[in-house]
Amino acid sequence: MYALINGQELLLGPISFNYRMINSVLEEELEVEFRVTSQDYQSVPLSFTEDIKILPARNDIPEYDPKFQTVSQTSHTITETEVVFSYGVADKSLEQIKTEYKARVAPERWNKENTTVTVAINDNEITVSTSRDNRLSLVSKLLSGDGPYNFKFNDGVWVEISKTDLQTILTAIDTVVQAAFDWELAKLAEIDACADGEAVYVVEIVPPVVPPVI
């Protein structure tokens, strides 16, 4: 991390060595003719004038529990050799903890929604993707005519299906998808009902992986 300073004034930082951003400040704010390249990070500290410099930047972050606490920059100290950014720790509110934990629910619902379902059609057990693209494809075919249609399903089985068969398949898919959304709604309600942060993290979103029995 790096910082651009002008004496005791912090102009940029802490930032990665974004030479375009640095050059923009050198040109537009400081009117310094010198420009840095993408490789000049290897030469830091860099001095353009007695006051204008690029120095290494260091974050001084105390230990904290990211589940229940957050950090924010509180101050910085400019020395001859580096710029130190100090951070303070604050407790998250219960609502913040809930909001952050809720963000984990939708991705897992997506996993539950995008799976496969087995359907019996004409004495054949076929495996059908429940993905949105496949659902749209099946709905499009359902609306296009009465059939019958030859379909190749996930397990490589070709089956002649009628419009009624298509409706049966879509109903099976809708059952899986609706169950996924019902699960999401229930998990959000479970999180909302928690009285403290510890209880929030007890709510199971992704089931633990059980090792196979050998």
C-alpha cells in the first residue's frame, strides 16, 4: 500500500500503486511535471520535491471479530519513511449483523433452485435440470404447439414427450423451485427472530459437509 503526501497533507492513500491516479494528482492538483510508471512502485519512497512524496503506507488495525465488530480509519501519521493509518474498532448493531448474514441466504437458495429433478415419463425415469434457462426453454416449447417432441434429457435419454408431459415436467420443476424460495423466506424470518448476534450465527444456512463413511 502507498500514500501520496505534500508535507503533512495526505493527498492519496492508502492505495495500491495506481500510477494513473497518482499522475492525475501530480498533474492537476500539484502541477508537478514528473510522472510515475507502473513499475515505479519498486522505487518507493519517491520524492518529487522536498514535500511531495510517495511513501509506503501501513495499516495499524487492532484485533477484532469480524462477525460482531467492524473497523474504521480514525487517523493517520506521516513520518519520514511511511504513513501509518490507525483504525478503531466498533461493535456492529444487531441489525447490521442480521443484514450481513442474510446476504448469505440468496446464494444458497440459488444452489437449491438450480439442481435436477427426476420425473417419470412414459415408463422412463428422466433427469431434468431445474435451471432458469431450461425452464424457459421448456415453457417456450409448451407454448409453441401440441407436440409430440423428442427431448434429450440430462442423463442422455431420448424421450418423446407430449404437451401434457411437458406440463408434468414443468410442475415437478416448479415444486423444486418453490421449495427453494420457501426455504429462503423461512431462513430470513429465522434470522429476523434472533434476539442477539450469537443467535444469528447459529442459524444454519449451508449444511455442514458430512464425510463419507468408509
